Amino acid sequence: VPESQRPSARTIDRTHRRPQKYLQRDPLPLSTRGQTELALYAMYKTARNWPEVAARKLRKVESKLSVQDRDYAWGQVAMAAAWRHHAQAHDWFKQVDPGQLSDKQLEWRVRAALRSGDWGDIPPSVEAMSPAKQSTQRWRYWNARALQATGHQFEANALLASLSNEFSFYGQLAAEGLGNSMSFVPQTYRPDARDVAIIAKDPGLMRALAFYRNGMRYEGALEWAWTVKDYDDRQLLAAAALASRNEWYERAIYTADRTRVLHDFSLRFPTPYRDLMREYTAALELDEAWVYGLIRQESRFVTTARSSAGAGGLMQIMPSTAKWIAKRMGLKNYHRKLVNQVDTNISMGTYYLREVMDTLDDHPVLASAGYNAGPRRAARWRDAQPLDGDIYTETIPFTETRGYVKKVMSNTMYYARLFGCGNGSLRVRLGRVPATPLD
């Protein structure tokens, strides 16, 4: 921008702090490039909290903007609205040709279309994404769902078939979409005692286990990862079994997850502390497979795990939440270190899970989201109409929570099958998320 057209630093600073006040100007200054840039910035900032205010102003001045600036502004407003689940987000996205949007905006355009039920807008939006983004499991799956919904079953089946061999959330849904829901976990290879004895002599694994036994988990994990990086599938599974026998479940999962052709899902989905888990989940009427799926995602069964936010133990309980639970449970002489005791952690974690479930309509998808991001947020992300569980999950605004819920629910299916109760499908478990209560 030429110096003569640049807004002053003071004007930029005021606009940054109170963008909605800048948009109240009538007429909105748009005669120079600098004024236009400032107006676009004010719309973007306003849309993050009040998308309808930004959209109303944009509608009023869009005829004075170039096509490029107009598309840019609508893309910004629509994406901010979609992230907040605004009812008009998808209508605002449709003001812009998909080819003019960034990958991130296109992802949220698809999510807005899912919540509004506009399946026809999904294939062109996915096709406008970069090749790398299009090829991800997520958008291949939703493209297939949209093709199914619009009567293009042959094309949908081709996409679902390529996904159905993936051991993932989308892979399971794709297989079910083709009518191939599994009632058991396939077992292609299980290492025997001889395989484990041979791999246990690898000096790298011996060093890693020595680190682990001496409380140097981080150093041990690095040594382990370096040692197994070039292993074939049989060696990986033998190493995973070695880790499991040493109760180093996090390394067992990490190693078993790396196999490409041969798989042992009992090593990918270990079940330590089963007697305790059965006791507490039965008493609280919780699905044992779901609780195991959640713990696998929370801590990988590391009893001393501590997050950057301070959450601790198997079920990663926050200190403030632990105090609240202890008070509710009537635990006397509670102190922070108790969270790392397996019995106490499972007792407190399952108690809290029951509370979350009761708060959120006894729905595992809502409760999984609530356990990660807080029950209030999980409730706020519902819609005015009931949503399919996979659509609710896909449109969670927080990237971490969205991935967390998918992994927990996918883990749950594998645990259910390992426990011999896997006749249900993932889609049934995801169910329908109830609408936001009118009150």
C-alpha cells in the first residue's frame, strides 16, 4: 500500500481493539486500498465473535468491493460463523465459488453443509481442495457419504472400498457403509515365546528397558523408537509383546501400531487392571469397552502420566476436578499424589465419567467430548435439530477434541470386539446426538 494510503498506527490499533465500532461507520471508508484492507480486517475480527454483524455490514458494502475482496470477506465471515455453528454459515459460504476458498475454509464449508443437510454442496467443495487434502481419510469418507445421499452409489462405493481396509474411525465407518461390519477383531499373527526371547536380546531394547526400569521413561522411549524403526512386522510384534510383558503398555501400543500387514490387536489394545475396571464400570453402569477406549487415548496406560495442563494418572484428571470428585465421593485425607495410584485414579475417573454421562443425555459421543473439553462446551456444540453422531463429531470446533472423540469411539469398537461383545456397529454407537434443549 502506498504510504499516502496507509492507515495510521493509531487507527489500526483502535480497529484491532474494537473492530465492530469501526464497522459502524456510515459510510464505511473504502476509497483507497488502505481503507479497504482495514475494513476487511475489521470484518474478519468482528466475525470471530459476532458473525451476523459482519455479514450485515458486508451485504451493505459488497457492491463497492472488487470480486476478489468480496470473495475474501465472505470466506472469512462464513468460516468464523461455521466455527461457531451459526445457522447461516453455509448460506454465507455459498456466496463464494469453492475454487476461491482456502483448504481450511473449504473444510469448514463442508462441515457447515453437514450441519445444514446440504449434501449436494459437499462433492464440489471437496474437489476444490488441494490434492493432499482431498486424499485424507476424512474428506474421502464425507465425499462418499455425500455421493450416497445424492444417488451416486457406484462412485460412493469406490471411495468406501478404498477406505474400508484402514484400521481407523473412517475405515470402520466405510466398511459399515459397504455392509462389512466386523463382529470380531482379525488376528493375523501372534508372537510366541521364542520370538520374544530372540528380540529381547537386541541391545537397543535392553538399553531402553534399563532406562524404563530406572525411571527414565523419556530416554527409554527414544532408545526404543530408534531401535524398532527398521523392524519388520514380526519383529515389531515381538517387541510389542516384550514391552507388554514388562508392563510398558505405551511402548507396546506404539510398536504394534506400526505393523503394515501382520497385526496383533491384543497388543494394540491392551487391557491392564481388568479386575478393577470391571468392578467400577459395573457399579456405575458404564460401558467397559468405552472406558478402556478413553483411557487408551488419555494416557496409553501410563500411571504417572501428567499433561502440560497438570492432568494426572491413567484417566488424566485435572487437579481442580480431582478435588471436586474427592469431595463428592467423601474421600478423606485426599492429596494430589493419590491421583497416580491406579485404584484411586480409576475410582475417581469412572465416578466423574458417570457424572458427565448423566449431564449429557447418557450419550457416549457427548460424554467423550465433555471429558476432553468440558461438559458445557460439549452441550453447546449440539444443534437445534438432532444430529448423526458422526456429523456432531466432525463439526466439533476444537481440533484436539474432534480427533479425541474419533479415536475414543474407534478404540471402543476394538475393545468391544476383544471382549466378545462386538456385534454392534460404530454407527450405532455414535447414534443420534439430541438437539439442544429449548430451556
